[in-house]
Amino acid sequence: MAEHDPHAAKDPKAGPGTTGHEWDGIREFDNPLPRWWVLTFYACIAWAVVYWVLMPAWPIPGGQTNGVLGQSDRRNVATDVAGLQAARAPQMALLTSVPLESVAAHPEAGPVAQEVGRLAFAANCATCHGAGGAGAVGYPSLADDVWLWDGSLAGIRQTLDVGIRGDHPDTRFSAMPAFGRDGLLTREEVADTAQYVLKISGQTANPAAAARGQAVFAANCTSCHGVDGRGDMTQGAPNLTDREWVFGGSAAAITGQIQNGRGGVMPAWESRLDPATLNAIAVYVHGLGGGT
């Protein structure tokens, strides 16, 4: 009797023979690939070779093969951007030739400043300050008329230029001491001071604790926040009576601020954006909340 050949199995629909693979009674038939598929496969190989010759393709030390066409998306984008900047140059020139305080009311410079400022703000500032300058915990709202620093057009532009607590030599700087963490006040004094801040901001507070906290506040906080707690924009000290908070206005948030002395960092944009764009952002931000 002849030995069984596993490749000799036939199927009238599947074609002649199998590969010899079988699993759980299922056999793999050895059928030729469709001709159209084979031709397409070879055409793709040929096209790949042509592409390798014409276009940047293979990584090599220090870069990649450039291809005989010298295609460069980076160069194309740079060319497009340069063309756009050239087309916009006359309008952008208005943002520096017109005095900053007159830009918003200028019939030509005003609309340009608003649109350029809106786009530049969205690309560079909204990550922290939120869409439309709404702010977030730790990032001040720019959509109101409450300012830590000078909220005039010139003041906003200066803040954009030098940043806050950054590495610019003229950066705006203020430091809230960590009264609790550094042992400047006891835990009880921190809690009492927080109650006093709740009181002067019009919130519910413990009367006895607030009375004790008033004395602590007078001895430790008035040099920055003022005797009435209304702050000082020349020092970047916030008004504590207006219920506008950077790190939150609850008892826990105020206590944490007195305890740990948190403060954010705003980068200096002077070396990152051109003067016209900075003027546009200043005008846009000033208009979000009315400015000062």
C-alpha cells in the first residue's frame, strides 16, 4: 500500500494539493495568488525603488538620503511662512508705527491687533491662561479687570516682555513667604490668619479666630497687601478683599497659600515674539477685561 501523501489532498473548489499544514482537521490548501494581486505587489516594489531614488527616504548618519528631486517639507513650510510674513508686513508695521495706546482705536491697526493678538494668544498663552483668558487654578484670569501687576497697556506689554519670576534680568518679581512651612508662623497663627482673610473677603469666618488673625496679619502681611488687604500692584501683591483668587478662595486654599507661599512663573516673551506681535497681544489682553 502506498504511503499517504498529505500534499495530495484535492478539493474541486479550492484547487490542487495542500501545503501539508493541518490544525484541528482544517487543512491549508496550496492555491496560487490571484494574478492581479501578484502584479500589484511587484508594481509596489518597483514604485518603492523609484521613490527611494527621487525622494528623501533612507536614514543615514547625520540625516537621510535627499533624493534627486531634493524635496524638503521643512523648506517648503519656511518658504510659505516667509511669503505670508511678507504679505502681512504692511499691516504688522502699523502695530509698531502707531503708538500702543492708540492702536485699539486706529481704524486699520485696531482690527489687525485684535486678530493677530487673538491668534498669538491662542498659540502661546492659552495653555496656561485658558481660552479667552479665563484662567485656572494657579493661572490668573485675564478676562476681568483685576490685575496683580499694572493692567495698563504699557504695564501688560512690560509683563509680556520680562515675565514674572523668570530668568529675564528685569523680570517682575514678588515672593509670598511660606509662613507655615518655614516656621515663621505657628499652625494656629496660619489658621487664624486664613480666617481673617475670609472675613475681609466677605466670606463666612470664625469671629474669634479672625480677631486673632487680624493681629497676625497686621504684623506680617500689611507690608505687601496693605493695612486693608487691598494689595499693591507695584509689588504684585493681590487684593484679598475682592474674591478674585489665583490659587482658590476657600478656607483650605487660603490656609495652603499662607502655609506654603505658592507663586507661578510666567516666561519672558521679549526674545520669543516680535514687537508687533507683542503689541497685538497686549491690546488683545487689555480688551478682554477692559484694562485699567
